[in-house]
Amino acid sequence: MNAPSRAEVAQIIDHTLLKPEATREQVRAAVAEAAELGAYAVCVSPSMLPLELPEGLRLAVVCGFPSGAHQLQVKSAEAKRAAEQGAREIDMVLNLANVLAGDADAVYADIRAVRDAAPGVLLKVIIESAALTDEQIVMACEQAVRADADYVKTSTGMHPAGGASVHAVELMAATVGGRLGVKASGGIRDAETALAMIQAGATRLGLSGTAAVLAGI
């Protein structure tokens, strides 16, 4: 596999600003930076909507962030509202308690509620892979496939267990088998790590330090 070009890497990046203290001015600056760098999307908090974006840049919005421990009605309402306000993509956080309990039907219901609330939006499911065993990662990914999600995503970047790992990305990619995309996010701060995630099977990257990563490619 040939190493991707800088432009090719940029076109799978969700340039992300999810710090709770981020201001509207900082979010607008992040949008401008994402466009300048050629990123695919910008990922922000739902309180920043509506948000004007330049042509060619997609809007991704988090849902149930960062804990995932929200009632289904709350997550689905948040996703629906984000879609109404221009979100093209939703990055939802899975309820980890259901995964740790081995309750596959509850995991499915969690994802399906958001899927049904925003049917025309690309849905990514954050499984917080660093907090899970391999078996739990596989189960979460299988339920994402079952619930008609579009992507599985490693991490919020906020969990104390850590962010993306090459192993988790490889396992997630093997589990979804090309039926879903795989987004690696959390702790990817340099080109070497980003390229390793792509090599492992990541088809999207969530980065806050996009400029630094692309500078190394």
C-alpha cells in the first residue's frame, strides 16, 4: 500500500474542536482552518449550531457527548435537532454501561434510536475502544452494523482510558469488514500515528491538531 498524499489524508480528516470552553469565535476559526487545510469535515458541539460553513466542508456534530450515558429520548432529540440545524454527520457516544454488561440488544437500541431520529445523516458510533476488551469492541461494532450506522469510531478523546490504538482500529476494521467505515480519533497528534491508523484500516481521522499532522506528510 502506497503512502497517501497530504491532500488524500486531509480529505479523510474531521477537524475537531470539542473543548467545553471553546467559544463561538474559536469554532469559527476552526472552520476557517479546516477549509484552508482541505479537511473533509469540521466536528463541533451541538450548542454551536447553526454554523455557517464554506462550500465543500461538511458539518459533523457530536451527540450524547462525552459520556454516552444519556436516555435514548435525549440522544435522539439531540440528533434530530442537529440534523435540522445543518449537521450532515452525527458522532454519537455509545452507552458504555450496556457494552460492559454484555447487553447487545440495549447497545443496538441506543444506536437505532439515533439512526431513526436522523435518517438522512451519516452516523458514526463512538465505542470508546480503550475502555473495552477485544470481545466488547467486537460486540459494539456488530451492533453498529445491525443498527445501520455508517461508521464505528474509536474514542471521544475525553476518556481517561485513552484514545485510538492501532490494535483497536485493526480489530474494528476486521469486524465491520468494509460494511462500515472506521474513524480513529483521540491522541493522534503526528503524521506517523495518523499514517499508522490509516494502514490499520481507518477510513476517517478525528484530529484537533490537523495542521501539525499534515505538516509531517
